[in-house]
Amino acid sequence: MKNFLVLLTSFLSFQLSYGQITESDTSKSEQLYVVTKNDGTEYIGKILSDDGREILIETELLGKIYIPKSEIRSITKIEDRKEIVHGEYQSTGPFTTRYAFTTNALPIVKGENYALINLYGPEVHFAITDHLNIGIMSTWIASPMVLALKYSIKTKHEKINFSLGTLNGTSGYLNTFRGFGGLHFANISIGSRKQNITLSAGYGYVQTGSEISEFLPQTVYSSEPYLSYNSTNSINTTAPIIHGPLFSIAGITAVGAKASFVFDSMFGLFTSDRMETSTTTITEPYYNPNPPYDSTPGYYMHQVTEVNTQSIAMFLMPGMRFQTKENSAFQVSLAGVAIFRLKGFADTQKTNSFPIPMCTWFFRF
């Protein structure tokens, strides 16, 4: 009996030890990878062996597959099984911090630099640290130009992030650098890189630096009907500064492994302190009834007053993003802009609206 108990104890100890080893090995072997070939084909599964020349991967759909190392572009470790959507791997990267025009509070990992090519011009953004990003935005004619800065603030909760940002621009060689503008904002983002929503608030202003010529046609009459004349005078004024608070709601959600729905918006209440000119005509000319019958015509005076105008601008941009490769993506958006004039406008046109279709190419470098 004693020998039996010793044998049973030894057997159970062996089984427990073997079970722990097996469980550990199983846990290790359950690690999934996505293997991307040079032609873009992806395989998701467990890597069973790697002899330096080829790897053996076991997939759920095709079973075990040998892939030569020369045909492999990348091997990516899957940290979370939620990255597998409908049997395909959904990668993350620097593009996930951007919507259309606005950004979220999620940080870019240091070194994950990216560039954009839009219909209106290029952008390039650098991740200086895990918190600080610096970017340059411009048009295809290299003017105007905007410097973008964003500092991300992480919290104890992984899916809640804050950021502070600023955009500072100049008109460049357009209007001989007289124009300028800026937008200073704060963000809060809730969610992961694949699915999130961002609320933003800020204050913006712009001065185009353009000169506006206001032509003032006048007809001045004397006491005699035939003593009248027409004249045109012009006043050159600088375009006013347009400024006001802005708010934004934006978000992104995955609709497949390679596609995401992107929504961007912006709302602003803008004030413009423009100058308005009124004219007072003085009709007190001198008329000489005797030869040489000369006369002095009447004259007019201009009075310039400041007129405060206000308008609401609304910008909505839904779109789709397609990322078939880890280092690039394509986004198409259909946007609309509406401007509602509230007060201070002399014309009867109270609302202006127009579409802004957008196509954007993302590249990581």
C-alpha cells in the first residue's frame, strides 16, 4: 500500500508538471502572426518553425503552409485578437490619429511619420516623441503654409486621451506675406485606434491681407440743372480679421478589415469687423451769372464706420478609408459647407452652401 501511494504521488506530480509545461507551451504556441508576402497576400496563423530560409505557418483556413523568406515582406505579431476582422488583419498606424481635416487625441509612436496628398496640396507630419507631433501643410503652389503642432496627454484609462494643438499659418508670397491665421484647440478622444469619437473646441482667426477697393460713384448737382457732373472715387481698405470659436465632432469605426467609416465636422461662429463707407453730398456750388460764367461745383464727404457682422459656418464630411497595405491608405470623402449670415450684411442672400469632394492618399515613412 505504501509503495502504491508513493507511485500515485509521483504520477500525479508528473502529470501536474507536464500539464504546466503543456499549458505554457500551448499558450506560447497560440501566439498569432500575420505574414505579408511581397505581392500583398496575407496569412494569419501560428508560426511552427523558422529555419532561416522559410517559415512554417499553420492557418485556420489553409492549414500548414511553407513560405520562403525571400517572398515575405513583413511578419507582424498580433497583440489583440480583435485586430482580426472577418478573418483579415486590421493594422494600426499613424493614419489612425487623423480624420479628414481634424485630428484626434491619440498619440503617434515616435518615428511613425506620415504624409498626406490631398487634391488641394500636400502635408507631412513628424512624430518627434511619443507625445509631440509637428507637421507642415500647404497647397500645390506652396502658399499659404501652415505649421501644425499637437501634444498628446495619456491618462490611466487606455481609451481616454487628451491633446492640445495649434495651427499657425501665413499667406506666404500671396499678398506679400500680409495674410496670417491660426487655430488653437483642445481634444478629448474616447475609444481605440480602430473605433473612437473625438470632441474638439478651439478658437480661430484669419486675415487674408488683401486690399479691398470700394468705388463710390457720385453725381453732384448745383443750383442750376445744367451745372452737374459725375465722378468716381475709390477707397482702399484691408480685409477685416475673421475670428470666432470652433467646435468639432469626429469619429471612425471599422466596417471591415481593410475599410473604415470616417466622419468629420466643424462648426464655427465667426465675427468680422468690416468697414462700411457712407457718403454725404454737399450741393452748395458757386455760380457766376456774368462772363466768363465760371462755376464751382458741389462736393461730397465720406464717412467710414465700423460694422460688426456675424455668421455661422457648418462643415460636414463623411467618408470611407481603405487601407490594403500597412504603410499606405486611401480615403474618399463627400463634404458640404453651409454659411448662415446672421447680421450686418446688406445683401439679402442669407445662406451660402457648396460641396467639397475630397480624395486623400496616406503614406507612412
